[in-house]
Amino acid sequence: MSGASRGRGRLIAALVGVGLLALVAVVAGVVTIAVRDAPQHDPEITAYAYGTAVTVAPYQYCDLRLIGEDRLDMSDCRQNRVVDLETPPGYPLQLSLPSEIADAPWQGLLVYALPGDNEILTQEIYHSDYAPGTLALTIDSQPAPGLRLIGVEIQLPVPAIDETGRETTVPHASWSIRTGTLGGDEQQ
């Protein structure tokens, strides 16, 4: 092979290498812009009961914005529907929490139907009832004879002051699951 041919071969290899580097840089730039500009996705819970899994989008999700040094504003609130997941008495409801919820001070409301007169009993659960970073919860659908789980709501609360000036909390995000109906089948 002559010196001119070797020189041309090296030149072609160098040009191909530069072209590949340029292509990689362009693709990396496009991916970076696409990821940065992608719409933010609200966290979702996965619920499982009696052989069925469902994805639970937030029933309500409001973005939080700090106003001044000590005031939160809930804005851009989005609404979805309550998710239905039949959970027969005696079968647990399992919830898988994403880290955005598990690492936050969440609270939950469990709603049970009492036998008879269409009455309900509510039980509150809190992130502090579980180990830090717990990603999975198991909810008893029948913690006592006659009780029947009919709903669960997981909330992310924020501090608030009510009309009387009393400090309280309100949810800026909530995920709601209907597991049964009031006055439904009283299976034991």
C-alpha cells in the first residue's frame, strides 16, 4: 500500500470518527432537552387484591408553591376518579407506594362498613406507624367479625390555618380506592 493510500485511509477514519462523535453529541442534546421538557407525572399507587392489580392515579393532586417565607399556595389542582378494586372480606388489600409518597409524611384513612344499619367506622394510619421508607402496606379487609373494608384514602397533608385561626392540615394530594359498598354483601 502506498503512503498516499494510507494517508487517505487515516483521513477517512478520522472523518468517520468525528462524524460519529457529532452524531452522539446531537442525540445526547435532543434526549436531554426532551427529558427536561417532558411533562411531570403525578405519583401513582399500585393496589392489589384478590388476584387483581390496578394503578391508582391521584384523586386530587395540587402543586405546592411557597409564597413569602411562611405561606404555601396549592395551585394547578388536578382531579381524577376514585378507583374501584373489589376486596372481599378476609382478603388483604396491598398497596405499593412510590418513593414520592413513602418518603413523605403521608396519612391514610381506612373506611369500614359495620354490619346492619349502614354505619361506617374509620381508622387513621400514619407514615410514623411504619418503618421509614416503607414502600408496601397490607390493609386488613376484615379486622374484626362483621367489619368490611369499603374504602381507603392515602393523603399527603400540608399545614393550614382554618377559618377560626386553628392550625390543622389539609391534603394537597390524595389517592382514593373504593373496595366495596355500604350495605354490600356481608360475607364472613
